[in-house]
Amino acid sequence: MTTTTKKRGYAPIIDEDRVINLYNSGLTQAEVGNVLGCSQASVSHILKRNAIPVSTRTIDWIEVKKLSEIMMSQSELANAVGCTQSHISRVLNPIQNTRVIRKRKNGRPIEIQPEKVLHLHKQGLSHSDIAREMNCTQEYISTLLTKAGIKSGRKGPNIHAIDNAEIVIDYITTNGGSLRDVLEHLQLDVCAETIRRVAKKKGIPIHKYRYYQKTNGVWIVHKPDFKGHYPKKSDYLLPVSCTHCGYETELLHRKMYKEKPVPCPQCGSV
């Protein structure tokens, strides 16, 4: 008689001969584990180590459906049928639903109704919302809508994206500011990536306009440019000019925006 124990902890000794006898008598691996007080994984490991053929037991899913109407817990249902709770969870939901089941190579079946997908799309739901409702992937929803002749999202192609991007670029080059702040201010239907792509084609480095036209005291950032400063590269050097005498210099970002502005060294204005 051979026995096996875990190297750590205080797990009970498992009689491998008894495991084999109980399994050959017709008990499932989960039932053998419950009798011996061990996990199903331990039972499966012992059976494989002793070259005992392990096969999946045939489960009557019609009986599972009937039992699911009586038992509230999936763990109780798994113990009654003789399988794992995860297996019940994977298979029970498609059985309880009368919709068409689309099977795939791997993973659990997905229940898809193309008519409902089109209905949800007409209601204004996005692809991700429809996928969450139908319990499938967003890519499959896009495929169904494409087959139905709908080749874009719920809002359709944005025909004004380029025009709106040019409006944002003109605003930034005139007034300065970061792209995020300008988009929040203008509230135009265009994404930041489109704006960057259009600006790159025009040769406009819009990221350089982040502090452009910013003022504090007598100083104004008169060029769309800034650069890192040693030792802190985040403490930028800003090209500024005095609004009184026109004196040009460079100021650190923290000096430019502190409460008491730095006076102009030429005219002394603050």
C-alpha cells in the first residue's frame, strides 16, 4: 500500500489504493475527494500517476436543467450530478436559454441573435455595450453588423473630423494651450489622434504650443517652444518677453507661475 502526503502543511495522508478502488467502484473524482477529505486535483493526480484511465463521465443535461429549478446553489447541483461547479456554470446558462447557440472551437458556447444585435444597434448602443449584453466579443458584433451592411459604429463615419481638427489646430496656434484643454473647451467631435495626424501633415508641432501665450505679471510666453532643464527635465525653460519693454529671456516654469512674479531685469516692472 502506497500513501502520499504534501511536503508542507498538515494535509491528511491519502491512501492511493483506496482512491483507486473508490474510483473504480463508480464514484467521480469529486466524490472520492469528499470521502477521503482531499481535493479533486489530488485524486486526479493519483489516478494519472498510477496509469488509471480517466474519462469524462456522461452527464444528463436534461436532468441538470430539472435539478436547477429546484436547487438554488450551483455547488449543490454539481455534487448531485457528480461534476465540478465550474462545469455547471459553463453549460447551464446556454441550456436555460432558448436562443440559438453559436459554438466555437474553444471556450463556452455563445448565444447570438443577429436580430437582437441589429435592434440594440438601432437603439444607439455601442459595439462594446452590445457585446456586453450578448456575452460575446466586440469583434464578433462588428462582424455581424458588417454582414448586415453596417460598416461603421453607432454614429457612422465622422465626415467633419478633418474640418474639426483644423479648427482645433488653428485655435492652438493662435491662443496656445494643451490639446486636452482645447478639446474640452471647444467640445468638437474629433479625436486627439486625428488632430495629431493632421498637424503632422501640416508640419505643426502642436505639443510645443502648450505654454504659448501664457502670461504672469509682465511676462508672456512669446514663442511656441519649451525645453527641459537640468537636473529636473520636468521644470521647463519657457521663452518669455516683457510686455513693457520687450526684453526677451528664458524663465523656469516654476518661476513663471509662482504667486509673486519675477521682475524684469531691464525695466524693473513686475
